[in-house]
Amino acid sequence: MNTQEQQNKIVLVGFMGTGKSTVSRLLSGMLEWPRIDGDEEIERREGKSVSAIFADSGEAHFRLIETQTLEALLEANGPAVIATGGGAVLSAYNCDLMLQKSFVVALKASPEHIVARVKADTSRPLLQGDVRERVETLLEQRKELYDFAHLVLDTTSRTAEEVASAIVEKLRDSSR
């Protein structure tokens, strides 16, 4: 895949609570590209919530659906800003696919920042129980999984607008 083809899809990856949804909305507006949330697309296709898919069919089944949805989104014609679910990077296949078919941006944040953002969200199936403990455990398990991205940005001390602007600037620099 050449750089020009990569430039019509931006994929945001990162742990839950790092700002993927907010930044994707801003990028969509700045670039005038459609925004697609991977989890929302899965829910639309499956006719049920991510939590219900986890409860009814388990995480392995959800991850299969996630890969199929990602493939379809990356193969679709036209530009798009795609915000993935936090676990999309658990599959090496997904990571390779994203690298080949898009400009991948990984968003990171401190554990404290993530806990503050997600502690009240009861819709996250992987955060059942002690939220701080679950976040720290999952972050430790996934700490290097986001490093494959073309661009890695820490959102802890940046506004969503600053993050989106940095992505647009990098995208424009890389297309010159």
C-alpha cells in the first residue's frame, strides 16, 4: 500500500479512556471526513451492545466480530476517521491490517487519568470490579501493544483539540 492510500483512513487505537472517541469527533470535523466508532459499528451490525455480546458469546467471539468489522471499515471506499475499541490491538493481524491500510495513531494516558475518565462508565465489560485495579492490570498486560502505530501521542496533559491538531499536522507532513 502506498502512502497516498494510507492517507484516506486514520485509525485511532489506545486503551479505554485515552480519548479516542473525543479526538475522532474533532478529527472528523477538521478533515471533513466521516467518523466511525468501531464498537458502535459492531453494535449496529450485531443488533446488540458490546456488553451483551461479551455476556452472551464471550470475549473470543467479540474479538472475531471486531476483526471482521475492522476489515470491512478499512476496505470501504472513501476517507474515514475510525476509533477502535481498546482491545483491537490484541490481534497481531488487526495491527498489521491497520498499518497497511491506514495512518495509525495510538493515544496513551496515565493510569490516574484513565481511571478518572472511565470510573463511572458501567458499560465497559472489562472493568467489572475494582476499576483502578482492572485498569492497572490491563494496562500492564497491554503496555507495548500500542507501540506499533505510526504516531504515538500521550493525551494526559493535552486537550483533545491539541491532540487532534497534532494528528492533522503529522498527517499533512507525511503526505508531502
